Amino acid sequence: MTSLIAFFILGGAFFSFVGAVGVIRLPDIYTRLQATTKSATLGVMMTMLGAFFYFWYTEGLIDTQLFLAVLFIFTTAPLGAHMIARSAFHADVEPYKLTILNELKRDETNPEDQIIGDTQRVQVQRKKDEDES
Amino acid sequence: MNTFLDVVIIFSLIVLSFSMLGMVYRMISGPTLHDKIVALDTLGIMLMAMIALVAISLNSAYLLVVVLLVGILAFIATIALAKYLEKGVIIENDRDSDD
């Protein structure tokens, strides 16, 4: 049981550190969101699961608040990241210069493409080509 | 208490402190305001882990109430700041208007 607790806590510290390195090193906000949302959230969830198991092991206390906090982070971290990314896009924060695909920009400038979708668009294009030839 | 777990917890506290220092660096020097919000959100989330570790090292379960509270505050702050930067208002009374 002690090794399980140590595994969870050390893994949590490792993933938090990876998230911090990503936030410092990555070039723009959209890639930094990747680092914080995935890595740091997983790290914190592992740390708190370690604390949950620790109090269960030493004091026989099943702390539902800690478990609720884990579920809360699991639910709200993607939500917050989505809100920040959408806000940054609408506030004209430039993506990194090597970005090759900007789906939100494509969908907002061509609304009809968004409705029919990629595969259907290819079929429509093929039918148009056949009609012309 | 277990000596091995003591060493693990102190080591993790040090690593988490350096991660939070990195967040503070990004929070001060972020090129745009949104970078600062991302760093602030992650700082709040890491603070939750820090409080859980402190609760283990102090061996008291009372601190665990704080974890959920800090998480809720960090989430609400992130959502409010993002909405404020996007639309200029936080609570919209007329959701259909375009301005």
C-alpha cells in the first residue's frame, strides 16, 4: 500500500513538472493549453488520489471531499481550457507561424462548409467535376 | 510515520514548488493576457495538489476541505476572465445580441 501511495504522489509530481516545462517552452497559447490541460491536470489528479489512499490507509478515513475534488478537476479542466482558447481566438491572438490547420477560422469564414462536412464536400466536388467533363 | 513516505512527500513538494515557480514566470512575462490566465489557472490547480501534500505531511484531514474550495475558486476565476476578455461582460442579459 505504501508503494502505491508513493507511486501516485511521485507520478503526480512528475506530470506537474512536465506541464510546467511545457508552459515555459512551448511557443504560443494554444500549444501551452495542451501542456496545462492534459499533463498538469493528470498530475494533480494523481497526487490527490495518493492523498486519498494515504488517509484511507493510515486513518481509515474515506474522504469523499477529496474524491469529489478529483471528479471536479476532471470535469472542469477541459471546460476552462475550451473557454480560454475560444476567447483567445476571438481576441485575435495569433497562432504560431508553423500552424498548418485552423479549423475554427475555416468554419467561421465559410459557414456552408461547416454544415455539409468534409467527406460530403469531397463527394459534391467529385459530382461537380463529373458534370463538367 | 513511515520514513520512505516522508522522503517521497518532501521530494514531491520540492518538485511541485519548482513547477509553480515556472507558472509564476509565465504569469509575469506572458506575451498576451490569455497566457497569464492559463498560467493562473494552472497555478490554482497545482495549489490544490500542494495543499493535499501539506495535509499529508501534517497528518491532518482538516486541510482537505480547502482543496475543493480552491478548485472551485480557480475554475470560476478562469471562466469569468475568459468571458470578460471575449465579450467585455461576464453575465450577459441579452444572449442573442451580437455586440
